[in-house]
Amino acid sequence: MNPNEELRNQEAFEGAPLTQKDEKLYELLFEQLENATELDIKPQFSDAVMKRLETRKRKESLYESLLFGFAIQAVHSSPNILQNSILGPAMILAGLIVIFQVVDKRYLKDERMNRKLKRG
């Protein structure tokens, strides 16, 4: 396998030049493929992976929507709950944790990946 030829083929397939990030990812992929002893990938492999990814994405977006909907409904139904109840601070803390998790998952995880690619 010639990595340079494979990169040119991928650029031709995508119809656009690869970014540096893409090139590094492909280099890592080629490196791992060279180290692999034997690959036996079934034809249904990519379909199965895509189905699992789609299912996971649907579950995660449903979960996030339910959390945000619950938070909005709770605050809307009782605006004084944050001031007059012991549940107020707990709800604020839970809301902050959810926000931090969403921010980490959507934005910070990509930054960590970019740093690993620059090192590797």
C-alpha cells in the first residue's frame, strides 16, 4: 500500500484537497493497517457501524432534549422554586453539570482530538 497514492485517490474521490488534519488521520490509519497482521472485514461491517452510530445519535439527542425540556418545564411551572426550596440549589447544580457535559462532548472533545493529532 502506497500512502501517497492512497491520499491522492481519497482527494480525487472527495473532489477536494485534504486538510492537514485529514492527512494526519489517514497517516495514522495507514500506519495501523500496516501493523495489522490480517484483516477480515465482512461486507456488512460498514452498514452495521452506521446503524449503531445513527441509533446512538438518536438516543443522545433524545436524552438531551428531554433534559432541557424538563429543566424548562420545571422553571416555567414554578419560577420561585429556585428561591424558596431546598431543591433550587440542587437543580442549579444538576443544570450546570448537564451544560458542562454537553459543552465538553460537543466542543472540547474535538480540541483534545486535535491536540493528540498534533502530537502523534
